[in-house]
Amino acid sequence: MKKKKKSDSQVILISIDGLWPGLYSSSSLGGSLHDQGANQDLARLARAGTQAQAAEAVFPTLTYTNHASIATGAPSDRHGIFANTRFDPSRVEAWRGFESQDWILESKYIRTQTIWDAATEAGIPTAVIRWPSTVGAKARWCLPDIFPILSQESVWSLIKRTSTPDLISKLTRDPDFEPPQDDHRQLDQLTRKAALALLRADEKPQLLMVHFTSLDHEAHEKGRNSPMIPVIAREIYLHVQAILSAVDLSRTSVFVCGDHGFAEFDHRVNINSLLFDRGWLEVEDGKVIDWQAIAHTNCSVAPIYAKDPSRAEEIIADLRSQEGEFYRVLDRAELKSLRAFPDAICAVETTLRASLGQKVSGPLIEKLPEPRGEHGWSALLPEMLTGFFAIGAGIRKAHRIDRIQLIDLAPTIAKIFGFELPQAEGRVLEEIFESANPIAEATF
Ligand SMILES: [Zn+2]
């Protein structure tokens, strides 16, 4: 049997949460919408390598769903991360504010093989830094995306006890190290420090995956036209640049992607308030005490679950009675073609004017005093397109390609290392490589 030679390639995958193409490319699709935040340094970096016109996320365009798709090459009905939070019918009574608090922090919920699993099995030292759903991930180094939800524990305490101990000691050994507060810009600094600590150590990761979150946080709070967006885009560029400076780009391929775009909205649709009005939800003292149908809200989409699916038609008729200007109902056939929410009777997706709210009393539609930013909508909307560029070893220089899909990234990285991801549905992005066979030297 032919034996694969161990790959000596190095790949760095950087996810900039919420990256829309206009942040680094004025001519790409989506870039013409809002370019106030455009960062010329990021643009220069993207131009130096291969940049895609845009990258298509999977539906729903949510952070956890798409990070699982980037990591597995599969849509959500396959990898099982249907949304940011889990819907567990036995835990509805534990919801706060009519929203599930069960963030999918742990890697055990991902049903298909991830690139960090496959790389680790292939003997490739792998590091995952603040990547969603990586608590308990089997990678050589892990510092997961974790934050206080209902507990009083500090973010740093949570990170410390769920991370690989020798990575935490590498960080805290630095006399200037200060633990981050629950602040996305500080947490992005931590991501940068962790990446640099590993890249400068004797034992280095060959696959390094990092996730920056401050752009997404700002775009949610103040919209994609917030005056802070250019400041944060510049900070993230400096983090990326620091990582690039720590590697030899003649041996390292660097992939930069987002996970969804952003749109601004100024209304909220309290869809559970409609279900409450129609008697599908029973509420006491602001808590759900019983339910027949419930909306599992995640940003601008909510799968609707029914205790008794034989009543689906009645529930859908009630939801459709108010459908129109602010939301629409996606039926089972649509969800099946979108490869999303396999256990829901239907889903509600707001129009771009609105996002979902969590109230059960008061009006179904509320107007907000200021616009905010959101995602979650159809991956094909121009606003939901995200970005991708690559630079470094084996990557074509000053090259532009058409649209890619985020599910293409895992198979492409797998090809560089010479391992397979049989459950991935994306394709290898052959068009980004200088030669037809990027693994020519890695396998025989
Ligand atoms: Zn995100």
C-alpha cells in the first residue's frame, strides 16, 4: 500500500466574523452597497493574492452554523449546527427572554468530520483559537469561543478552564499579559497573542484556525455604517498582518474569510407574541410554562417547532395571517431545498426591514429608535455575501476569481494537506492555486 508522506505544508485560516466584501474590495459584488468601512490595507493584502468576488455562506447566515460549514464543508442539515443556539424541547422552560441560552459551544454537537479532526488524525499539529463550537475539540491546541451566558464566571476564567493548558501558560508567561475583559476588541487581541505565541514556539501548528469577532459585534450594535467600523477593520488588519509577519509565506498558505455579511434594520418582529396571542404558547411571569408551537429565534430567522406536528397546518396558517411587509414563512419544501432546520415545521424569516424580537406581550411589530445590524437571512441576498481571499504558498498572485462558497474551504485545505473529508459537499478551489496540484510535494 502506498504510504502518504507527511505533509509539511502550513495553512492559516482566519475568519473575520461578519466580513462583507466591500470592506476590502470596492469592485466586488456587495462592495458597492456600503464602502465607508473599506480598509485600504486589507484591500492591498487581498489584491496581492487571490480574491473572490464574494463568498456565499450557508442558510441560515448565522455565525455558528457557518463556522461549522467552513470547518466541515457541509451545509447545516448535515453538520447539525442549525443555528447559534440549540433547540431542546425539554429546556424551553429554561429560556430567558424567550430565547434559548444553549449556545452551541461544544464540538461534540458537530455531526460531520471537521478539518481540525481530520488534520489531527493525520498527525498534523492543529490549533483552533476562538473558533465557534470548539470546547472539547480534539486539536493539539484549543482556546475556544466561550463567554458567560447565565453564569457570573468571567470570560477569562471560562477560557482558561476550557483551553489547552500549555497554550494558556504560553500566554500568561508574558509579564505584560493582561486577562481580557468581556470585550470583543480585547478578545481579538487575545486571539492575536495566542496565534503569535504558537507560531513563535518551537512546536508550531501546521493548521491554525483563528476567529476575530469585534467587527461583527460593532456591526450588530450600530450597523455596518457605524463610524467605528473603519477603526475596527484597521485593528483586525493589524492582527492579520502580525500573524502574516510571524510565518514564512513561501511555505504557508493563508486563507481569510468571513461567515456572513450584514444588513441594517429598524423594526423587530416578536413572532412568539403572535404564537402567544393564538394560544400556542402559555406564559406566566414572563416565562414559558407550556407550549404547543414555539419560535426558536436566532437573529433574523426562527425555525418553528411544534409539540404535535400533526397541527402544523393550523400553526402555519396563523403565522401566514400576518405575513407580508416584515416577515415571510418558509415552508418545509423551502427548508429542505435550503438544507436547513430539518426538524422544524416551518421557519419565519424577516424581510430586510426587520429582525426578530423576543417579546411575547405587546405588539407583533416594533419600530426601533436607531438602526442596528443583523444577519441570518438568505445566503443569496447581496447583503449576506461574505468575503474570501488567500495569500502565500501555492496561491496565485494578483488574481481575481468568481464567487466561492464557504463549504469549499474545508475540501481545499484538506487537499493542501493530502487528507480527505468524505462528508464535505464543497469543491476544491483549484482556481486559487498556482499549479494544478498543490499537494504534488506532499504526497506520492
Ligand atoms: Zn458571525
